[in-house]
Amino acid sequence: MQQVLEVCRAGGFTVAARRLRISQPTLSKSIARLEEQLNVKLFERHQGAARPTPYGVFVAERAESILQDADALTRDLRNLVRGETGRLRIAVGPATRLKPLPEFMHLLSEHFPKLLVQTVQETGAGVAQVLSQGKVEIAFAYSEYAADYGDLVRKKLFEDPIVFVARPGHPLVGRPKLSPREVLQHPVGLPGLTPGLRAWAGQLTRAEADNFTAVVSHDYDLIIKRAMRTDLMTVGARFLFREQLDKGQLVELDTTLDVVYACWMLTTRTLWKSPMIKIAAKLAKTATNAPPRDDG
């Protein structure tokens, strides 16, 4: 197929043989054997030139498509092999560090035991940015932060309501449909204000703005412990507080906030062609559906 295609492109056997790095007699004999096997004439030969017959054109057109598919297969296979024995860099934010990263890492180690994995801790807004800059291969990000990067490939993993929580003795516990004005009379701890939270809060007074970012930390464990011991509230996807809510250490507040946390796996269009990245996406989806792992 390569030989037929090259003769068509070159318009003759001599130039085609030179491009294929074989002798002209070898090329001529090879084409002649193919014509004999197919029982058709592929080229009209005249004074050193070779013009494809309709059969030759048909073979050349099919050959080009088949060879492109073969090249793509080889490339994808090499990417897969490199992925299994190479390196995968993953960007995560404050929430995605807790889900789906731990279970995903476990599944990844089972599927690719030789793969070197590096995690990059970022702010929520910085996760998609480092991916777009080529510093990581995949990122787990909150959908609102990914909105500014329209050229990235997105694979939705899960959704969870965003809620305010506080200790059982907090002054707002038990009060119905708390408005932003009521909530922001008290201090809040969080990694940062997302667009959805900003829109819900509306125009803030100086005191409300100070309360909304009373404690800023990208470590949810620190914020949660502070909320359990003081009147500091915190806000985030409900899964972040699952353990404390189940134990009664924190209580979900009844607010007018109606924002959903949507977690996505992000990668670039070029990297999405890699079979290893596609397998990683499937593992990430599986990780979000898996029950919490008891590592103790």
C-alpha cells in the first residue's frame, strides 16, 4: 500500500523508489507481483512515468486511509505504553484533594502499577490554569472554575449541594431559610469565594465582606476543626462534612443558598487522544461512586 501510494504521489517509479529507499527494479517487481495477485493493472507506464489506472487510484485512496489509521493505532499504542510506565501529573483543589483524589490514586495504582504519579495542590481557580499551561496532564476542578477555559475537555464526575454548616450550639442552628444578610452577621471559614457564593451574597457591606472571609485556608481539615470548636461557620460541598454531620459534630444550616458543586475531570484536547488519559477518566468516575475507604 505504501508503495502504490508513493508511486501515485511521485508520478513514476524512479522517484518513488528513492523516497522509499529501495531500488527501482525492486519497486517495479513488487508492484508487478501485486498486479498479478489482484489480476488488474494499477499503473500505465510510459517513458519513465507511471500514471495510475482507475484501479490504481482506488487502491491509493483506500491505502491512504488505512495507513493513516495504522499510524494512529501505533501512536495511541505508544502513548498507552508511555503512560503505563511514565508520569501522570494531577492538579487538585481544596475539595477535590479529598474527593475523588484518594480513591482515584488507589485505582490508578492498581491499573498502572509502574506509573509515576505527581499531585499538584492548587487553589480552586488555579487548577484549570496549571492544566492550560501544560504543567499537569489532568485536573479535578469545580465547574465554575473551569468555565474560563472553553478549549479543555471536560468529563463530569459528580454533583453535590453546597451547604453552610456550623457546630450544634451555633446561634443560627434551627432558624429557617437564612438569607445572606442573616448568615453574614457571623464569621465564615472557606478556601475562597466562588462565583456562585458571590452571586448569592449580592452587594456586601464592609462588615459582611469581612465575615465572609473571616478565615481563609485551603486546608478544609483546619477549617472544619475550627468550626466544631467555635462559632465559625464553613461552607462547601456536602461531602466535605459527611463524617462530622453523621456524628452530629456539625449541623447543616437552612439557608436560601441554591448552588450545586459539580466536579469535573479536565484535560487538553491533545492529551485526550491518549488511551491512558481516557482510562484515567473512567477510573475517576469509578472513584466517585466508590464507598469511602477505611484506611485505618
